[in-house]
Amino acid sequence: ADVADPHDRLTAILAVARTAGGARVGELLDQATELAGAGPLTERLGDLAEVAALAADVGDLERTGVLLDRIAGLARSVVDPDQREAALSDLRAAATAAGSIGDVARRAALLDRAVDVIAHLDYPEDRCEALADLAEAAGDPDRAASLLDAAARLAGTITDDDLQGAALAAVSLAAARLGDFSRAVPFAQGIRTERRDRAVAEVVRAMAAKGDADLAEPLARSIADPGLRGRALVALGSVEEGYDLLRTITDPAELARALVEVAVRTSAVDVFGKALKAVEHISHPFHRDLALSTVCEAAAGAGYREYASAVARMITDIHCQNRAVAALSEAALDDGDVDRALAFARSLTDPRTRGERLAAVVDVMAADDPAAAREVADSIDHPPSRGRALAALANAATGTDALRLAVSAIAVGHWTCALRVLPRLSRPALRAVLDAVAVIAKDGTPTEPQATALPGRVRLTLADVTGVHAGDTEIDLG
């Protein structure tokens, strides 16, 4: 109750509930339910959907059902056009929660309520896209097909070709993601503008991902735009033929992006080289550097670390260079090369990007080398990232060390930095941390470092922190 912002309080309660056991879960869900039902209408819908999802995850079917019924009832009250999209998102989340517990009837009722909200959206193209989104969340093939068909019929009533094309593209893509190619293909082919080729290419890529190459190949060859046709053929494995088509692309930036796709698909370093040659023909310096950073990121992700490093050194724009070097740091960390990841992270000049990458390194180092990880955390000059780094250290620590680090994380970042630690604390320890939070978060907007506002000492006994009686020794958290 010490966290000022109600949504932050709810976040904390749910975080603790996720790892609690036994009766404690029910107690925390009771608190969360009460808190979720207290805000403005649209916030209530979202908060109740979060609680319902957690209740479903822990197997509390009765509570989940009650919450879903409340959400469905509240959705009837949404009349403000600006609030309808948020309400739709919450209804989709609630329908997913219903599906996760096998409550078919409630899922259907929530989908019906969402359809009612969609019917009141002002523009038909918006209604089409909303129905397509809902189809992806339906969790039932027949209901999804019905929603897709309704969206396609609605798209047919749109008289502007561009708007109709955008609507049909959204419906086609949703059908493709669901693997319903009997609908996705005609929806895409029904587009009357240049958007058709792009929509068909999206369907081909989805087919390739599902392993339906035989069905997809004639569709790929029907694409008029040679660049899009080439990309589609590459996705199907016809790399040489697709590459020949890509060479017809005259815009060097577009050619570079297409070649990067081929390079990632084939893991061929020589194709990265061809992409690099295309970049050389981009006349605008910033656009050239942006393309170079794209090549660098893709090469690093594909495992060509040294090549990517060489490309990064070619970049002159500081923002593009930071983006490329951040990718190199991430790739090194993925390889388990902590020293190299750290060196790349330290070379970044943007405080936020540097802080984020250093915090990621601390997260990996914390368990094996907490002392070195603490040195890295203390070097971070971006408060939110430093808070996340200290929270990672707290998560890897035990007892009073964990509590001290959690409070330090709160002091320099947002109080939610410590959420991973909270479930491990005893109730008195948790109360003490939230007391410290109350000082920082009393106005509900704790975004800047406020170390001076944090009490230098939180009076706890060791028993409070560890759950084991060990006398009345105070713990200095300063």
C-alpha cells in the first residue's frame, strides 16, 4: 500500500503473486482484484485482464471466470471512441485467458463483446483491421474463419482502392499467420493497387515458414514486381533465381536491404559483400550510414562477427555507429564472450544505449562474478539502466545483500527495477522495501535518480530478511 501509483502497486502485487505459493497466491490475487477494479473504466479493463491472465496461469479457474465476466460487462460501458481500441486490446487478452483455461463459452462471449465494440468504430477500414486482429486471438479455427470472412466482406464495401487495399492486406496477413491460405491467397489477390504484390509476397513468406513451398512457388512467380518476386523466391529456397531478380532493383538502398535478406537467409558472407557494394552507391551520407548499420547488424546476427566489426568502422554518423556497435556487443554476449561484449558496450557514446548494453552484460556476469559485475553496474551513468543492473545483482544475491542491492536499484532507477527480487523477500522485508519506495514514489512519477531521498537505514532484523530468527541486529542499507 506504500506505492503511490495504483497501477505500480498492482504491478508489484502481480510480480509477487507470480512466484508465491499456496494460500499466499489467493491472498495476493484478492488484493490485485480489488485494486484492478478501482481505476477509470479503460484502466479497469486492462488491469482486470492482467489479473485474469495470472489467475488462469496459476489454475484458479473460478476466479478467472468471475473476472472475465466482469470484463465482458464493463466493455458494454465503453462509448468514448478514443477508448474503444484500448478496450479491444483488453478484450482480446481476456479471450486468450479464457482459451488458456478451456472456457470455450466465456471466450465466445468475450469475442462477441469485442465484435460489438468493433461495430461502433467510425471507419470501415479500421473495423476490418480490428476484425482481422480479433481473428488471430480467436483460438478457434471456425470462429477465426468467420471473423476473417466478415472482415473481407466489409473491405468489399470500401470504395477507395487504396483504403480497400490496406484493409484486404491486413485481413490477408492475419489469415496467413493463422495458416489459412485458402483465404489468405484470394484476399491478397483481390487487392487492386500496387499493394497487391507486397501482400502476396507476405503470404508466400508465411507459406514458406509453414513448409508449403509447392503451393507457394506459383504464387511467388505471379508477383509482378521483380524485387518482391526475387525476395519471395529466396524465401522459398530459389536463391540464385531470386538473386538474379534482385539485381534489377535500381534504388541502391532498397537493393542493399534486399541483399541483406538474402545474406541472412543463406548465411553467405559473399552476399553481405554484394550488399556492401550496393551501399557504396547511396549518395546521401546518413542514408548510407543507416544502410551500413543494417548490414552490420545482420552480419553480426548471422555469426560474421569480424566482418560486422569491419563494417561498423566504416560508419561515420554517431547514431548509426552506436546502433551497429550495440549489435556487436549483443552478438558477443550471445557467444558468451563477456569481455568483448563489455568492450563494445563501453565504447558506445550514447548514454542510454551504453547503459542498456552494460546492464545486459551485468545480467550475465552477476551470478558468476558479482564483484566485477558490481563494478560495471557502478560505472553506468544512465539511471534506469543502472537500476536494472543493480536489480540483476540483487536477483543473483541472497539474504541481506539482495535487500541492499534491491534498495540501491530503487534509489537510482524506477522502483519496478526490484520486481524480480520482491517475491523472494519475507513480508517484513518486502514492507521495508516498499517503505523506501514510498519515499521515492510518493508523487506517483519516480523517473529521475533520487538517491538523496532514500533513507540511509532501514530498520530490520536479520529474522525479518531471512525468515530465520537471528537476534536483533540492524541491517545498514545505507
